[in-house]
Amino acid sequence: MGEILEIKKYAKENHVPIMQDAGIDFLCDYIEKHGVKRILEIGTAIGYSAIRFALISHEIKVVTIEREEELYQKAKMNIQKMQLEDQIEVILGDALTVEVEGEYDLIFIDAAKSQYQKFFLKYCSALAKEGVIVTDNLSFHGMVENPELTHNRNTRQLIHKIQAYIEFLKNLEDYETTFYSIGDGVSVTKKKEGRG
Ligand SMILES: C[S@@+](CC[C@H](N)C(=O)[O-])C[C@H]1O[C@@H](n2cnc3c(N)ncnc32)[C@H](O)[C@@H]1O
């Protein structure tokens, strides 16, 4: 589809980070196979992943949050071009402070890596009983498994934050997480049976 390729091209040329092909294909497959209908996304960028999700089925509704005004405007434009305004709602604001209503089958965390745990804790109460929380970039270009790949102090700090988030997921009593080395590293977390 031409418009999707245009969005990907724009992202590449303007250094907007969007999901890698393997990661988005995995997630779209998951959404289709599990009949996911209500999606909450933290981190819209220019709307690429939200659009990919909405194109799976007319029944899918996406609420997505972006804090950068310019990206938010670009996302709104892309969504309008694709005539997906009825399916995708974009909220401009910091996901840590905005209030979002509703219950979701899938919550996709794809925003500031240093805040993953805070996003999880803020939004897990909005998860439907059989729902999942998906997190992207847990490999961070292979640096989480191999921190020696960088000597940059800020990058190292970010790697530690992601490692701590992975431990946090592993130690959650009420949830179980499966980690996939797909794309840039994806996790799928669901409530254990009989919890909540
Ligand atoms: C990796 S990009 C999202 C890519 C998008 N999901 C896709 O694959 O097309 C991450 C986005 O999250 C946004 N972001 C980071 N922290 C945020 C926050 N606290 N609240 C809302 N958006 C945030 C950034 O501005 C950036 O556009």
C-alpha cells in the first residue's frame, strides 16, 4: 500500500523511530489471531503503528498518546489521509499525566524507554481480563544483552533502566511475560489465570 510506504519513507528521512518490520508484523499477527479490538498505544510518533493496527479490521479502535506537538500533528494528518479518523483517536499529552478512559485488549508501550515501568503501572488497571501489555525495544539494538557495545554514559543508563524493567516484568506476581527476540525485542505480558 503506497501510503504506508510513504509514511515509512518520511520516518526514515526525518529520523522518526517507528516499529521495525518484524516487530510490527508480529504484533499485527497477534492482534488478528487473538481478535483484539481495543488498543491503547503509548507513543504515536507519526501514526505508523496505529494505522497498521487499524487497517487489520474496521472493528479495531486505537487510542494513542503522543507528547510532541509536531509529531501529533503529522500523525493526525496521516490518519486523515488514510480516512481512519473513526478508528484512531490521537491524544496530545504526556502519557504519564493524561487521563484515558476505557478498557483495552492490548496496551502497547512504545514511548520513552526510561519510563516503561511507570507506563506499565499507570495503565495496567485499564487492561481487560484477557488483555495483554506489549512492550517494544527491550533489546535496544542488542545493547541490553551486550552493554559493552556502547561507552556512552546516557545510553548505558538507559540500558540499565531497560534491564530493570525486564526484571520488574519477570517478578510480577499477578502477570506472566513472554519475551520474543523479534524486531528490537518485544514482550507480551498477561494476567495469570484467576488474577484480577
Ligand atoms: C518509538 S516512537 C513511537 C513509534 C510508533 N509507535 C510507531 O511504531 O509508529 C516513541 C514516541 O513516543 C513519544 N513519547 C515519549 N515519551 C512519551 C510520553 N511520556 N508520553 C507520550 N508520548 C511519549 C515520543 O515523542 C515518540 O514519538
